[in-house]
Amino acid sequence: MIRIKDLPDDNLFTAGHTACPGCGVAMSIRNAIRVLGKDTAVYVPASCGVVFGTTFPYGAWKVPFFHTAFENTGACLTGMKAAFEKKGKEVTAAGFAGDGGTYDIGLQSMSGAAERNDDVLYICLDNEAYMNTGIQRSGGTPFGAWTTTTPVGTKIQGNRRFKKNLGDIVVAHEIPYYATLSIGHPLDFIRKVEKAKSIKGFRFLHMFTPCIPGWKMDPARTVEVTKLAVESGMWTLYEVENGEKRITYKPGKMKRVKDYLMMQGRFRHIGEEDIKKLQMWVCKKWNLNYKEKGAPEVCEIEPPVEHHAVTEEHREMHGP
């Protein structure tokens, strides 16, 4: 396995890009491409990555770079790989798409490439909203979060639906490899990127990438936030290789979800009832992933009156 000190100094995603200080997407791209190496061709759809990485007339990428439409990542990766094979070149075709371009707009294209088991690497940079276009809610937005399309007012208090289980959707295609990653756990991150590079067929890396303006957080605390997401159970580090799921990092002691939420302005409004709903969702997920109940002082809570995604406010506004 590659060690951190063995990573090449010649960064293939250079300094000088225009990402926000502390951007989780930029950190993830930079570290992933260092592991993937120069024999990589990159596709990036409409997203922050294409804006801050290719600000005309400059470009931060030192590998071949392609960009077309928002929804095309899966299809474009398939075409890129076929073209390089036709030329007799062994190249890793890697796509870096956001959660909006994966959970929602690009789901069909991704599903097609996964179903065909095309020999490509799909990377989802999950910052839990459409950040590039104005912080709109996506299928990856967590319950209770403020976005510009799930505002905080008298009728609703942020997003009223829970985060879509993208992992199970992707794994259901019976692909060779799926894994979740966090820049707060660099050894786990490097190992998974290296493994994905070595496997043939469709591989999917799901990276947790905090957004400074979208999450309304301190840019100096990006890594701290990613670590707390894992320690609280909001994000789980695991991999599924040929159908076999394996937890790759288990927190020593479960932290409260509230500690994670309060580090971000997008949850500043959240009340105790909504915190309970989110904590119950996390405790259920913790039980499924780690095969044990969460910490008693965290998970032994009284259920709120309504603890699922469809609330009375939602019914009043949209119907049952």
C-alpha cells in the first residue's frame, strides 16, 4: 500500500485554483489524483470542480480533462475509456461528480455505466447540496439542513427528508467495488483510491466533502468536521468488494449528532425535536452498520411524536 510519505510531490491538481479556503472537494480531488497518477484522464460535469479547476484561461489539472453536461458523467466515462482502448492506451478514466450530478441529475447515466460494468472509476464528491448553483437541496442533503430551496421559516425548518441511501443503490448494480471515504482519515482514503485504481470494471468512490459557504462553517475546521461526522455516525467508512461489505473504521465511542450539527451554520436553527429525529436515524444506521447499539447515553432517547421524513408541515404544504 502507498504510504503518505511515498505519494509523489508533483501534484497533478496544482495550487492556484479558485476553490474556497478549506474546500473539501478541492482537498479530495488533490489527494485522489496524487494516488491515481499521471496515466489518468478526468471528466468533471457541471459542479464546483469544473469552475474552480478550469477558470478561463487557466487550468489546475495536469492530466487530460473533459467537461460536457451536468448529467453525463457515466456516459462520458464510458466513451473516454473506449476511445483510449481503441488507441491502445492503458488509462484510468475517472469522473469527479458532485452529489447533485450523482444522486439526482446524473443517476441514470451512472446507473447505465454500473449496469454494464464499464471499466471506469466514478467518484462522487458529496457536499450535500447543489453548491455551485446556489446551495439548493439535493438527494444527499441531510434532514434539517438549511438550503436556499429548503429555507427556515414558520412553515418548515430546513430540509424535511433524510439523505438518500446512495450506497445501497450503487451496490445493487453488483459492481466490483464501492467505498466511502473521508479526508479526515487519510490512510483509509489512500488505500481505497489505490484499490479502486487496481480493480477492473465499474468502481465507485463516495467522498464526504464539506462545503465552507454551503455549510456555513469555519474553513480551518474542515478536517475536524469530517472526523466528527464519522465519530457521530453521520458518515460511515466502509467498502463493498464483490458484494462483501466491510467496515474499514469503527469509532471508539459514539459522539452525539448535536456536537456535529452545532459546528455548522446550516443547522443553527435546528430545534431539539428535529435533533432527536436525526439522532434516531443515526442510531438506526449505527446498529445496521456496526451490528451493535449506539452509546446508551446517546441512543436511549425518547422518540419524538413524529420521527420519519414526512412531517405535518410537509403534509400541510404538499399533501400526504
